[in-house]
Amino acid sequence: MIYAIFAPLFLALFVPLLSRIKDKIHTGVFVFFIPFVIFLYFVRFIGNDFQPIRETVNWIPSMGINFDFYLDGLSLLFVLLISGIGALVVLYSVFYLSKSEKLGSFYVYLLMFMAAMLGVVLSDNVFVLYTFWELTSISSFLLIGYWNFKERSRYGAQKSMLITVFGGLSMLGGFILLTIITGTTSIQGMIGQVDVILSSDYLLLILVLILLGAFTKSAQFPFHIWLPDAMEAPTPVSAYLHSATMVKAGIYLVARFSPIFSGYEWFFIIVSLVGLLTMLWGSYMAVRQTDLKAILAFSTISQLGMIMAMLGFGTEAAVFAAMFHILNHATFKGSLFMITGIIDHETGTRDIRKLGGLMTFMPMTATLALFGTFSMAGVPLPFLNGFYSKELFFESTLGLDGANFLSQLIPYIAVIASIFTFVYSMYYFFGVFTGPNHVGKLPKKPHEAPFGMLIAPIILILGVILIGLFPNMVNAPFLQHAAEAVNSGVEYQEIYFWHGWTSPAFIMSLIVVGVGIILFLTRKKWTGIYRVLPGNLSFNKVYDSLLKKVDTYSAGITNVYMTGSLKTYMVLILGAMFIVTISFMLITDGLTISFDDIAEITILEVSVVIIIIIGAIATLFTRSNLALVLVTGIVGYGVSMLFAIYRAPDIALTQLVVETISIALFLLCFYHLPKLKKREESVGSKTVNIIISVGFGLMMTLIGISAHSTNWFAPISDYFVETSYTLGGGNNIVNVILVDMRGLDTLFEITVLGIAALAIIGLIKLTSNKEAK
Amino acid sequence: MEIIILILAGVLFATAIYNLLQKQLFRIIIGTVLLSHGAHLFILTMGKLKRGQPPVLTDGVTDYSDPLPQALILTSIVISFGITALLLVLAYRTTQENKTDNMEELRGNSNE
Amino acid sequence: MSNLAVLPIIIPLISAIILIFFNSKVKASRILTQLFSLIGLGVSGYVVWQVVANGTIVLETGEWIAPYGIILVVDTLAAVLVLTTNIISVAGAFYAPYAGLGEKENYYFYPFYFFLITGVSGAFITGDLFNLFVFFEVLLMASYALIVLGGEKVQLRESVKYLLVNLFSSMLFVTAVAFLYGTVGTINIAQVAQRVQEVDQQGILTTIGILLFFVFATKAAVFPLYYWLPNSYIVPNPLVSALFGALLTKVGIYSLIRVFTLIFIHQIDLTHDLFIWIAGLSMIFGVIGALSTNNVKLIIAYNIIPAIGYILMGIGIFNQEALSGSVYYLIQDMIVKAALFLLIGIIVYVAGTSDLRKMNGLIHHYPLLGWLLFISAFVLAGIPPFSGFIGKLLLLEGAFRDGHIIIAIIGLLTSLLILYSIIKIFVRGFWGDKEAMEGIEKKPIKGMVAPVIFLLLLTVILGVGAEFFYPIADSIAAYLLDPEIYIDSVMKE
């Protein structure tokens, strides 16, 4: 099983090589065999006595992240869809994509996606599942952006990536919480601890986080907006990722976690409500579209909503219907996408307003489309699989117990949404294939597609018909296992076509068909309403303006403080330091003042201190460079005097020397620097300056006093006094410290000076060189 | 006396910061010089003042002032000096290249 | 006791000094730089091996016993960081000949390069607070030298701001160390930790701790102290930006890890909770900054800040998972930031502009660059299987486990926005029309790309091979949570 997942990734490495000979053999021909073999491998598991199997390969066991693959009925359903439809799509793409395209990258992305999707549905480890989940988003991004010279294509790719990665990340959050609560990273392990999860404080948060992942991926309202734009991808990709498989990953996720959450009322409320809303909104929006792919995109959204709603109901009947519909939807929607691709390919347009009357030119395509659209509409005919699952869906809406308002409402929403579904399905078929043709105005002269291109849709439509005729063929050996994995209470039941005239579900179907036909025939009168109704409600606009706001607001916010002005930076930095440090001093009651252990005050010292203070303050008011240097010098010499008074002869001397050199340097520099100007400052900024500088100085003094007043420990310097001569061999303790005890400091202090010297040389010489040129 | 020196160091910090918040580069540099004086006085005071003789071993003397802060100040003075020197040259070059010593005119914009 | 501890500091120092004498010989300088960096890598690799096998190496310099002399402490964290530093140094050394340094190579570029490595390694290894200050000054002085080298108008302008802000925080640093000496009478990190523990971090100690936090936070570029960073990081040569982005802020955050897992850990409710908030704000404002600009260099520079936010968040949460996440994230972020700055340097070089609005369709000319950028976007955003994911996952686990829901959700959203900020470059600059950018000629980039590939490959290995690296991060976290081990290894009593 593990080989099946990694084979596409591994073999993708050879695709670029194969694409070199694409002029002779279309790369897709080679690629076709990969999903085909995988399909054959997994199809063996279908059978009445199927038992889940597990395979584990360690990856990061110490973090609980392992390739732990678990194949049960639910996974099997998806695996077969992924590999089966995958094989058909590759086959179709051989005829769809011309050899002049960059086939190498196309198939690499496609295989990457295939592996990722198989990984998603087979991983039992939540973090591995997440890894593959993001990989599907990435490959989808690349595939949507395949024709990235188109602006729309780039837009769509980025949009899908942002929305699905957003969902992925929030899902990750949910997974982490689940892992922490249950202590396991295995989904099956979590299912074993349902009680623990359901009694967690974070239950609702976990649910919401995980559902965000599912809803974004499965294009549920209001996150559905990325899907229509994803249609910029080549049609085989739309058929594969954005209809049959990737968008069902969210469905898969909800189904997978159903055993955990189904006992939780919010799960029912959120999932069924969002599902129904999506179904309604999607089908309504689909009616408004004129681009064939857009119709199918919204139709997909609507159908995904329907499946989601059934999972939300969570009853045995609903879950079974959901599984059935996953399969059916893949067959008819997949084929319809391929048919749309054919129409686009052969006529040069997908605009339904320009199309019409193609039945005579493309009889084969028209026949396939007939089955596809009618199955999608749920027309009650025994050879259309769409009808069966639709009817099971209606039944499940009625079977909900509970007197609450939502359960009462559900059947009505279901019917209304289905009416729209019926309308757009009819519109698609009759709009394209019947009525007057405008062949002359089409970019290409239409003709029937080459047979190769028709193979894949024919196989899918055969699926539609066969499942329609013999629904129980896939029931016990296949769907039953899938449904059991979601809801262990599901018991085997035959699928019937005929439930009798009085069956409520059948009556609902009849209403749909009846009202649908009326609406379809009178559609011209409704177009006005269709145009107007969503108007500014469009969530696309929300997304676009959100993105724009991210750009403008981020620039706005950033430019407020990133002014490039040193003063602004310093004010903000010092202000923050001051406020937080002072608050901490107050909160922790840090201030201590003790006058116990203090040296006496002498007049000499005080006068030096006063001179320094006067000098320091004078620096603020001097207007000439020379005076500024001089008062700074006074401060410096004053400080060295203090050093001398406080029995620090070495630093006093050093300070004296350094001060003298500094003054010389300053004088040299002030010769070149512009004259001091009068400070022009507003009163406000002056006040801010004063508050900050005085406040900061005061704060430092207070901390200093507190530090000085604290005498818990003897300083380590007694040791230096003791050992200066005995171990260091010197009488001047400070010198011994500098050259011996803390020699490393001195070594690197000299290094600092050395670097400064070299830097100055570089600064001066490099310039003079430049000027010389 | 320690308290007075600590207040002095605080005043040096305050004046230093006030100078740092000015527009003219030269004033700002003076600010950094004051800042290092302030820092050194803080270090010195942390070792207590006037407790004994200068830290040069002399017969018959047992009390010495704390030598460690003095050693640290020495290291710090030298490093500060290096930075000041570099800063001066940098300021000189900046003023020359940009034809202004006003930091508010040296803002630049982010998309350069 | 082993002199091994001093080698990671001395080797780059000697390299730098030797290279001063080869100043006028560019070719020899380049080769020696590569040679020396490889020696450094070899030695630091050996040091890691020794530390992992035999435990922390403690060296009492000049045989002055702890806590009186300067003690060098190479524990696993320091060793691993030194190794990472040397890895980046090697990548940089091989990028240098193609970096377009021009005349800078004649003005002590390579000595400065190694002085910087000296300072960084020293800061990782030293066990003495004042000595840490000295090494900070070494690396800062080298960084000043590197940032002004070339003397362009913009460069000088931004250097002044960079220098002044850092100078201020340095002065605050010595003062804070002095306060600490005044309070507990020592500057040896282990003994400070011991004494702070003895008095249960009462009185003024927490305030001094916060002061030290601000000192390091300024260097680490944490909200709200990072303003100096973005513009000053983009003015020098891309190689210098890469060193800065990968190393300088990381020394700041490393110091935070040390000080706030070892010394100030007795008021966690106050201090560390503050860090969580600051971490969250760093993420938000950092990523907002990254989204605010069309200058591709600036986008990368801003992205330093949310990464620092992640690491700080781990310190704030202060449990096993979060700290191992911080360590993992720190190491991988050093590598990926170096790679990204170098990569962006190449992109700007081939595109001839750093303005994203003027780029289009580059992938048709330079597919390799495009895919490297694409991968690094996912590394940076923490998408599996790359290295960013492992660190982020651990951090989030730590956050959720201790009920820090809000910061965890900010962390998740931040990764989305980080991804957007980088993928934007890919979508707008690389995708598009082949003919959109006129006059774009094929420039040779082979030599420049190799170091980038090397670094990105490491991030993949750090992600896919996490089984090998995670236990190290995990043991470091356990070690950080138990300060006694560090104290005992130094004080030996």
C-alpha cells in the first residue's frame, strides 16, 4: 500500500526525462499506467468480506508522526475514485493537451497530486494526513497556475492556495488539540477515546477548527469562492481535482471524523446547515452562469454541499446516501467536465450564449451529455445513478427525528435546491445541443471529437448507466463498507428504483421535476432576477477587498511607525521600555531604598557632581559646535575626577587620556560637520522628549538605588584581592583582573578596537578611491 | 554619597537621551558620549564607593575598593571609545554623501 | 576541562587576523576564506560530537576557577548553534566570490566576516555576562564595519540609525549587568542563576531581568523594538544581509533563552506571560510589515520578526514541547533565513530591480530560482515536510497544552500570512509572461545558487530527518528546564 502512495511521487521524477521525447510519444501515455496499476491493485479489495488493513512505516516515531496507512471501506471508496478517475483523466489529457504544452511539469504536478490525495485518504496519522493535505493544496495551486501567463490563472491559483492553506492550518490546530487530549496521533486511536474528546473543554474549538479545514477544501459556503476561479486550470484538472477528488477531501475528513463528533449536537447543526446553505447557494448561482465550466463549478459546490449535509444528518440512511452520491457524482460530473472540455476544444468557446444546436455536429458528445446532465438533475429513470442517490437524499431529510426548527426546514431546502439543480442541468444540455446554431460565429467549426478523447467520458457514462441499472452491484461489496466506516450502525439494505407512488421521496422528486420544467421553460423571464439578486452579496468581493485591504492596511499601519526617522524609533523604543520596566518595578514591588551602608558626603565630591550636571545640561542648550565639545569635555573630565576620588586610579587615568583624544577627534570633526542650528521643535515633541528622557533617567536611578540597597551576597571581588598577588603575580588588582583573570575580555576589547580601526580605514579609503575615479 | 552619584548617572542618562532625540547628528553623538559616562558611573557605584584604598596591594592595608567594577569600566571605556571614533567618521561621511546632518532629512523611503 | 571550548572562537579570530594580511590579494583571500570556514565547520562539528557524547564542556579560562574567572560553557545548545553558525559561514564563503562585492574585498571584507563569526560564536559559548557584552560588541562592531562598507548614500544613512540604536542597547546592557552585580555580587551566569534562585528573585531582580530582556529584545528585533532592522538589513550586499538575518538577531534571542531559562525563572507568571504577548505582537506586526511592501528584500527582512516571535513564544510558554520547538525553530530559521537572503540577492541581481511590481515571468528564464523560492516559502511558513513545520508543530503543541489558545491561533494565522508574503513574489514575479521583462539577459548564476541549494537541502533534511534531530532539541529543552544541570556543571559543588 505504501508503494502505491509513493509510486506516483517517485515516478514523477522520471517524467521530465520522458517529456523530452514528447514529440514521438505523448508523455501522458506513460503516465496513464501509474494510476491504472494503482487502480488494479486496490480494486482487488472490493468484496463482501473486506476487512480493513493497516501498514506502518516509521518516520518520526519520537514525535508520533509515522506513515501509518489504514485502508477501510471509506478509504477504499476514495482510493478507487482517485486512481480510477485519475487514469481516465490522464487518458483524456493525452488528447486534450497538445504536445507543444509543457507536458513534463503538467504530469509532475498531476502525479504529485495523486500521491498526496492517496496519502490523505489512507493516512491514519493526523500529522501525515495534514502533510498530504497541504501537498494537495500545493499541487492544486501549481495546476491552476499551469497557464500562468494568464492573469486570471494566477489570481485563481493564489486564491485557492490562500483559502485552502488557511483551512489546512486551522485543521492542524484542531489535530494538535485532539492529539494533546487523547495522547495519540492515530485517528482510529482517537475514535477509541470518543468519551474523552466529547468531555473536553475545547470540544467546540476542535470541531470548528477541523471543520474549517473541511469546508475550505470542499468549497463550502462561504469558502466556495475559490472553486469557480480554479476553473482556469486545464479542463482535465478541473475534472479530476476540482470535481471528482480533491474537493471531496473535505467530505472525506468530515466522514472520517464522524464517529468522533456525530454524538455532538453542534456537529449536526453546523455541518448540515452549512451543507444545505452551500447546496442552495451553489445551485442558485449555477443557474446564473453562462460559462459552461462555471455552471459545472457551482454545480459541484452545490453537490458537495448536499453530501456535506447528509454527513451532518449522520443517520444511517443519510450516511449511506452520502457514500453513494460521492461515487455517483464523480461519474456524472467527471464526464460532464470532459464533455465541456470537448466542446471547448472543438468549438473554441465555452460561452453557452454562443453555443446551440450542436447535436447534429457532435452526436456522440450530445448523447453522453444527455446521460450526464439527466443523472445530475435526478430525473427518475432507472438507468441514471444520480436519481438513486438523490432519492435516498430526500428520504434522509425526512428521516430526521427531532421537533426542532432546523429538522423541519431541511426537506424544503432540499427540494428548492434540487429544483435549481434540475434547471441548470436542463439549461446545460438544451442550451448547448438543441436550438438554433450559430456555427458561423464560433471560433472553430465544430465537429465530433476524436474517438480517443471520447473514451474516458464514455467509460464514466457507462458507469452512470450500469450503477443505475444494477445499483446493488456496488452496494454490499463496496458502499456498505464505506458507510460502516462512517457510521457503524449502517445495516445492509437493497437499493430499489421503485418505492411506490406514495413514497414521500418520490413525490419530492416529482415536485422537483415539475417545478423545474416550468422554471426552465420560462427561464427568460427570470434572468432579470438572477442578475440582480446576489449583487453585492458576492463573497468574491469580500475576498478581493479583504486582500486589497491587507495590502493597503498593512502598508498604512507599517508606514505609521516605519518612518525612517531615528527619533520616532527611539521614542517608541524608549517609551515601551520605560512603561513596561516601570510597571514591573511597581508590580513586583522592586523599589528598595536603604541609607544604611553609604559613604559620607563631602563638599569636593558634591561640587564635582554639580559641575558635571551643569555641563550635561548645558549640552542641551549650547548653540555652537565648539561650546558643545567643551562642555562635553567638562563632563568627561569631571567623571574622571570622580573616578580618582573614588579610588580608581586606573580608570581615572584611562578616562583622562580617552577624553583628551575624544575631544581632539571631536574638534577635528566639528571642523567638517555643519554648524549647529537652532532647534526648531514643536512644544508637543519637546514635551515628549522631556518626559521620556527624564522618565528614563529617573527609572535608571531608581533601579540603581534599589540594586545598591540590596546586600544579600558578598561580591566575588574579595577573591581577586586575595589572589591578585598569590596567583596573579601583580599588586595592581585591576590590572591583574584585566590581563589575567578576565584576559579574554581584554583580548576581545582590543579586537573591537582593531575592527573599528579597519572599518574607519575602509570608510575613508574606499571613498577617496571612488572620488579619484 | 552613592545616592547622589546614582542621581548624577540618572541625569547623564536623561541628558543623553534628550540629545539622542535631537535631529542634528552631532548632538546625537554627544548624547552617546554622555550615555557611556552615565553607564560607567552606574557600574562604579555598584561596587560601593570609598570602601578602602585603591585596589593596589599595599602592605598593611586590608580594605580595598571593589576592583571588579573598575576593570569592567576600563574595558567599557575602551570599547565606547572605539565606537565613538567610528561613529564620528560615519557621521562625517554620511553628512558629506547625503549633504545634510539632519536625521529627519535622512529618513529615506522603503521602496528605494 | 577541555580547551576544545575555545576553538570555535579562536579559529575565526585567527582567520580574520591572517586575512588582514592578504587584504590586497583577492583570490588568495577568497580561497583562504573558504578553507578557514571549512576548518571552522569541521571543528564545530567535532565539538558537537564531543558535547553530545560526553556532555557539557566547561573551560575556566586562564585556570581561574569559577565563578571568578571567565568561564566558557559549551552545552548542547551552544554547540549546535555554533555548528549552525559555521554552516552558514561556509555557505557564505562560497557565495562570496559571486556576490558582486567589488572593491569591498580589498577593504577587509573577509576579516570582518570572520570577526563577525568570532563574536557570534563567543556570544553562544561564554558563561559570563560581561564577557557576553564584550562578544556582543565584537559582533556589532564587525556588523557596523560590514554594513557601512562601500559607503553608498543609502547605506550610510541606514547604518547611522542601526549603529545608534544598537549603541544605546549596548550601554543599557552594561548598566543592567552592573545592576545585577550590585544586587547579587557576581556576573558569572551560573552563579547569578544560583543566587537569584536563593533569594527567590525578589526585590528589584525582576525589574533588572526586564531591563535585560529589553536589551536582548532590541538585538533580537522583537516588537516593539525592531524598527531599526528592516531598512538597515537591506542596504548592504546580500551576503552581508544573509549573515545579519541569520545570525545577529539570533544571538539576541539566544541570550533571551539563556537568561530566561536559567536566571529569571521565578516570576514566570509575570515575565514569561509578557513574552507571550510580545511574541504574538511581533508575529502580527512583523508579518504586516512583510505584506506592506513591494520591495522583495524588505519582504524577507520583515519576515525575520515573526520568526523571532515564534521562538520567543516558546520561551514564554516555557514547557518541554514549546522550548524544544523554540530550539528547533531557531536552528532551522538561521539556515532558511541565510538561504532566503542569498536567494533574494540572486533574484534582484538577475531581475535588475528589487521592486516586485517590475518583475514578471522570471520563471521562464530562471526556473531554478523560482522553484527554490517556492520551496523556501513553504519552509518559512512551516508547511510539512520541511523543517519549519517540526518547530512550529512543537511550539503549537506546547501552546495548546498549556491552554494558550490565542497565541496558538495567532501563530497559525501568521504562517498563512508568511506564506502569502513569499508566494506573492512567486506569483507576481516569477509567473507571468515570458516576454514581459524586456532586456533580461541570461546571467550566470551557477556559483551563486549552489550555496542556496546547500542550505535549502539542509532544511529539507531537518524536516524529513526530524527523527534524528528532534531528540537533540528535546534533550536541550529538558536541559533548559532544569537549570541545576548548567549551574552544577559550572560551579562544581
